[in-house]
Amino acid sequence: MNWKDIRGPDDIIDVGKDKFSNFGKWLPLIILGLFVLLGLNGLIYSIGPDEVGVVQRFGKYTGLSAPGLHAKLPFGIEKVTPIKTEKIFKEEFGSGSMRVKSNYSSGHYFEESLMLTGDLNILDVRWIVQFKVKDPVKLLFAVRNPRDNIRDISEVVMRRLVGDYSVDEVLTTEREEIDHLAQQEMQEILDDYQTGVQIITVKLLDVNPPEKVKPAFNEVNEAKQEKEKMINQAWEAYNKVIPKARGEAEKTIREAEGYGLDKVNRANGEAERFMATLEAYKRSPEITQKRLYLETLMDVLPEAKEKYIIDPRQSSILPLLDINGKRGGGQ
């Protein structure tokens, strides 16, 4: 055995030192590579087509990023928060799936849809609010929990508006007006709070009485509908009979007036003709008599069926009559 091949403890330690020294040589490079990877991972970011990126440098707002790929300072120096500005968000109120938990109680409030109308009736009102982000900077820095703010404001506004109308108006005629006023007032309040939110629409979905009083409410509505039906039927009968009677009365009055006017005009014409004949008679009595005689014959002769012209010297007209004829007995 060659004693030179036997290494002592120092030689063994030296061999280990050589191995660890090789690993230590690459350790800084490995750490540097990890930092580079982490830096590259935080250097590139993308913004969606319906989003806007809010850029912060050390927490301070510096600008907005348009949709697409962008670069930022890594290692937390710059932070980008994407906010959807084109998406339409929706909040539902009064549905069974919506349960708002109180900050001061462990329970849930299930009666957010129960509201009191102006005539002291209770209604179960269900509605939706659709909104979008119009100012991402105000949304991110000016308010906290924007959804909670929108829900609270919407409930307050809707309760006040429902309290200004009667139960029949909320159920039927004034629903569109309530939608419009609710949208307008919510927008004014949100603008005052600088929330950066734009209300798209407020829509009443379903308005009903509470379940416990719904049967009685339905009976009242049926009675009102029956009342309206009878009133409409009465007006229909009235509109059929009364205008017809008025028309017939008007027709009779107009006919009487026309008849009276015709008689008066005829009488006036006869009187004027008589006066004209009298004046003519005074001027020429013989001529007037002869004219009247001829005019009378012209009126009478056309009515006679058979005409006999008799000689004044004839003592009898029997020879002229067809006594034995078929019409002899009738002459």
C-alpha cells in the first residue's frame, strides 16, 4: 500500500471545500437570475379591451393605461389596477337570493323590498339598478365599497319615491315615472359623492302586496275591477242611447223648423201673389178676370179624364153620353 494515496482529515475537508466552493461560485448567478425572472414577471402587464389601467407609483396616481400590453417598473415600484369601464354591472333588490348582512348584527335583513306607500299600504317592491364606471380614478380613490354605496343609495331613493305615491299609482300608472326619478336622483347623489359611477337604468321588476295580505288585496282589486267594468258598461249603454235620442230630437226639431219655414215662405209668397193680382185687377179688371179664368182652366182641364164641348143651343147632353157602354152606369 502506498501511504501517499491515503489522505488525511485535512485532505478530506479540502475535497469538500472544493465541492462547496464550486456551488458558491454559481449561487450569486442563480440569485440574480431569480431576481431577473421576478422583475420580468412584474415588468409586463396587459389591460383588457373593456378595461382601463390605473397606474400608481409608490401608491400615488400617475396616469391611465389603455387596453393592450404595457411595461411598468418592477419590484412594487409601480402598481396597475385594471378597472372595467365598458361592462354594465347589475344590482338586484328584493329578490330572494339577495341577503344583505348588517355590520352591527349577525343576522340578515330579508325585508329590504317591503315599502310603505303614501296611502299607508305595504308593498313588496323588487327592482334592478344597472350601472357602469365612468371615472376609474374617482372609483378607486374617492370611495370605499362602491357596490355597498350604490345599494344603500338606491334603497333610500326608492323608499322615498314609493312613499310619495299611492298603492294604485305604484302598481299601475306611475311605475315609469318612478323609474325615471329614481335614476335621476341616484345619479345626482353619486355625483355629489364623486363615486365615478354612471347609472344606466333603474327598473321596477315586480310590485306586489306582501304574501300575508295578498288574498285580501286580490279581493279588493277584483271588486275594483268589477266596479270599473260596471261603470264602463253603464257608460257604453249611455253612449248608445243618449246620443241617439239627442240626434233624433235634433232631427225632429230641424224638420219642424224646416216645415214651419216652408209654410211661412209659401204663405208670404201667396200673399204677395194675391196682392200683385189685386193690383193688376184694379188696373184692368176684365183682362185680369179673363187671365184668372184661363189659368184656372189650365189647372182644371188636365185633371179631367173626359171632356165634352156642348153647343149653347143644345138642350140636352144625353145624345153625347154612351149610356149603353160599359162605363155608362158610372157617368
